[in-house]
Amino acid sequence: MTISRRTLLGAGAGAGVAVLSACGSNTGRGGGSSGGTTLAQWYHQYGEPGTEQAVERYAAAYKKAHVTVQWRPGDYDRQTAAALLTDSGPDVFEVNGPSLDQIQGRQVEDLTELVAGVKDDFNSAVLAPKTYRGRVYGIPQTIDMQMLYYRKSLLADAGVRPPETLDELVDAARELTSRKVKGLFLGNDGGAGVLGGTPLYAAGLRLVTEDGKPGFDDPSAARTLGKLRRLYAEKSLLLGAPADWSDPSAFLQGLTAMQWSGLWALPQVQKELGDDFGVLPFPKDGAAGRPSVPVGAYGAAVSARGRHKEAAKEYVKWLWVERTDYQEDFALSYGFHIPARISLAKKAAKLRTGAAADAVRFTTEHGDAQPLLWTPASQVAYQDALSRIIKDGANPETELRTVVRKVSAELDRVTHTS
């Protein structure tokens, strides 16, 4: 099973916390050569060719300890969650998180001191979900983001301008829809799976407020989600495409004039369409709205059960704070991603022009990440309601009232956990 970095941006993704009966006895730990420190480092299995060889090369270049790299296929989040409860897990591990349960359970080390002096250089949208009560528990590695691709020629032929508001997006999708082409592709489920909280952010709302309350207990939330239903009801959305939203093939084959997808699709789109496309954030909605793009980042964390915690922290600082050359290489040489450091994203040659530069700007100015307090239980409640609103025409006000109650209870639970 190979997984690309885009996996973490699926709206339904959540770090598994179930304990497995076994998570592998070959941890890579040992005494090391000549009595030196040996660190075990875990990564999930990437789909981009060359990534495994790259991280092995980085580890081999580190001279203060012997670092063994493990590529972990399968359900990586569950594997790491289980391993953190034992003495046989990794010292350093890649994580889509850490999760709130792992932080509150003191399963991961505090890494705040590792980013001292450079914290402001990390993109705040992806650093925030790795921060709890002012302390940092994961160092972001690279950023993935999603955005709206549109075909310039198709919009021009229809006399439609690139949409800057959600109302304009709904109107544009309708105007661009014909017998052969649909106006917009948000995924084969109509957008419920991929959009997540992005429309709420575009309405000027949040999933969770700074004081730990539901951030969408507002009439504007229902109005915004109701507009997604209009897209579905007016048959402006492409449904049943051969590949889902993460693959740009529907857009490239001319099945849709606009498609929501990820930064990873940009090289392929650019290769096949040349200059005949543009990119946009999810458009704002309402007077208090603002453009929004969802962002996510795997990060490096240190297990609190490791035997060499200080050595592991030193290695993480070396690789993900000091070695900016490796950080840029990891982001842009194997797939197409944005370095987590703002300074690296600004100077990277591949990100300085065209749609790639737009993507960097969107991420810096409009990036929104799923907050740490937004647990899998909250996600499921919201996701199910969004699907019913879009596909079944359920009443948005009624659905959201139920979600607010469920999310409130979940937030009370996690915020009162020590």
C-alpha cells in the first residue's frame, strides 16, 4: 500500500488511537556500532518515487547517532498510536498530528525549544495544530494544500470571469455546464468528503474558537452550506468521474471547466494545458467572509517512551530545523509540495512563478488547517451532516444545530482532560 502526502488532507482523516495486538518487532533499535547511540525513525509509506531513498540519505548524513529508517506500509496512524504505548516503538516518527490524545497522554515529547528563534518562520497555519497550550509537539516537514483549478479558455468562451465569491462560483458552475461539460468537480460525492470546514472558513467562521467552542454556531454557516446544495441540485457538479478529486484527469479530459484538487496535481496540469488554466482559493462568502485553502503537514515527533529522547530531539532539530537544504529537497524533488518554512517557500525556484507562486501566496495568506481540538468524533458528526445537506437536501439549520450540540460535548470532554 503506497500513500502520497495528499492523504493527510482528506477531510475525514483522523489519527487512529486504537491499540493493535502487534505493531512489528523489528523496530531498528539496538546498541549501534562501537557502542554509539542508535535511533529508530519511522515514516509512512509515500507514493512518490525517490522519497524513501532521500530520507535514508538524510539519516546516513547524520554523524552524532546511527539512524535507522523504517518505511511503514499499511495503517500508519494506527501503527504509531499503538507503538507509542510500548517500549518497542520508534524514537523519532513522522506523524499527521500528534493527536490531542497523544499530547494529553504525554506520549510525545515537548519540542518547543527546537524551534526557538525560527518559530515565526514556520507557516503558522500548519504549526498551530501541532501546538498545545503554547508548547510545540511536532515539527512540520512539508505543506500540502488544495485549491480550485479553472480552464481559462472555457471560462472566456462562456463569458464567465474567475469566481471571487461563493455566489459567483455557483453561478459560474451553472453557466459553464453543458451537455458535454460540467461546470465544477468537487469529488464524486459532491464535495462532502473533501471540502470539510473550508466553506465555513470562507464565510468568516471557524471549526473551533480560540476558547474551545464550536466556531460555526451562526446563521451564516447554514446559508453557506446551503449554497453547496444548490450546486448539487442544479446539476452543475460532475459526479461519477473515472477518478476522484485528488486526480486531475477529469479536468484534463475536459469533463469539467473547474475542479477542486491539490497542489500535487499542478505539474501534470501545467504539462498538459500549458497556460490554459488558473488557480484560485475557495471563494469567500458573505460580508465577513474571506478566501480559504485547506492546508496540512506531516511533522516529526519524538516518542516519550524512547530510550534516547535527548539524542532524538537533537536529530530532529538537525534535520527539520537546521538542514534547510534537505527540507527543500524533501518538499520539491519527490512530488510537489511547499516547504513548511516560509523563507524556503519564498526562495524555492520551482515556487516563484505562475500558479505555483499563487499556491504559495494562498497558503500564506489564506491557509486554514484542521485545529488540534477538532477530534475524529467531531469530524464524523460534521461530515455526515454536510453529506446530508449536499446530497439529500437536508435542512442546513437543523443539521448544524445537531452538530453544534455534538461538537460542544466533545470539546467539553477534551478541554477538561488534563
